[in-house]
Amino acid sequence: MAIVASPFRYILIAILLASSALFTICQASSKDEVEHQMPFNYEVTDNVKGPNKWGTLKPEWRSCGDGKLQSPIDMINERVKVLPSLKSLKIVYKTAPAKIANRGHDISVGWEGNAGGAIINGTYYKLANIHWHSPSEHTVNGTRYALEGHLVHKSADGSIAVIGILYKIGLPDPFLTQVLGKTKNITEEGTSVGDVSPREIKFSRNKYYRYLGSLTTPPCTEGVIWTLVKKVRTVSLEQLNALKEAVHDGYEKNARPVQDIYTRTINTSS
């Protein structure tokens, strides 16, 4: 005897199939949102992911909240001490293959090959990347500049040294002119742009501040040797706006607030 299926059975099956499809779509949508959501931001009023809460977001980011050697800081005259042993910076940069990456919170040029490095306190630090923060993260006697570039270096044992360059609005920066011409369609992983010479990043090597601090983004690793160049360079307003437009929405201002100096001394070459 043939069994005739009830119309309600087909309706129920259709509803279940539609619900399953809707759940799959929602799952995919939710997954995309999480992947594209930055884990931290620079909004000081954000009590969830803002700078004051970075140290609570992940266990490995704890230093962001309770570290005593955090960066950036204010280069205040009262804490600056002339150290005659600080001579002209020894820089040995050279041309090497590089990638430009949009990391969401900043634009970074990273070298894949050997781009040379810097000799600091007798230790060789290999150049890894340069990226930019707007406005500047470090201040000088309370003065904040339009932009700050960070040249990140690493030694053989993994220690980090960063050279910071301050910029004010003025003539275009030649190196940024090269970079900004290649920022279209770049990814977080980075887009290869061929050989790039870090020697085109111009900065004074004679006068600078030196202190012990940290990374200025999570995990805020401490023990970073900071060299902040005293001579301020220039960047055009168009270049500054282009950097802001390239990053993800909400990260146009990507400078961490100034941190407590505590008992630290800031040394200067002159």
C-alpha cells in the first residue's frame, strides 16, 4: 500500500531547511565581523577596548596596564640629562625587498630581506619595519606634533630598539611620497613592492633623546631602547590625510596617550 505524505510534512521540511540556511548565513556573517574587528582602539573614552583598558583585554597584554616602563612619554626638560657618551647614531641601512601592509591601525613598510640596521650601545639591531602614528605619540615639553614615524629594529636575541621621527606640517616627505603611491589594494599581510631603500628615510643622527620604554601598541612589551630624533622633519597635509584615509575607520588618530615616566631619566646626546 502506497504511503501518501502529509502536506504539513513538506511545509515542516521547508521551514527546517530555510532555518538551517539562515543559521549558516548568520554564522558566516558573525565570523566575518569578528575577523575584521580590531582587538583594541585609541578612544580614551572607550571603557572596553580603549588605551586605559588594553592591559585587561588579554593576559599577555598586562604590561599595558601595570608596566612601569611604558611608552610614549613627554620629553620634559626636568628629566633630561646630557650623556656625553651618546655619540652620532651608527646607521648601516641598505636597499632590500619590502612589503607595504595595512595593519588596520597603521600603515607599515616591512623589509623581507636584509635592509641593514643600527648599532646602539654596541649591539647590532636589524631593521624590521617603519610605521606611522598620527598625531605624534611622544611629546616634547608638552608639544605634540602632527606625525611620528617608528623605525623598529631587532637584535639577534630578540631585543627591540626603535628610532622615532617627529614631523610637523610643511613640505612633503620624500619617503612617504613613495609609500603613499603604493597603498592602494594593500592587505594586512602585506603587498610586495620590490626593492625599497630605508636610506631614503631622512633624519638627523647627531641630536636625539634616549630612554628605556616599551612598544606603544599591545602587548606593550617593555625593555625597548628608544631613540627619539630631536630635529623635527616635515610632512604635507595631503600626506598626513592620505595616511589617515588608508587605515581602518576609527583609527585615523592612532596615538597612544602619554604614559607616566615614574623614576626614569631621559638621556640626550647634547
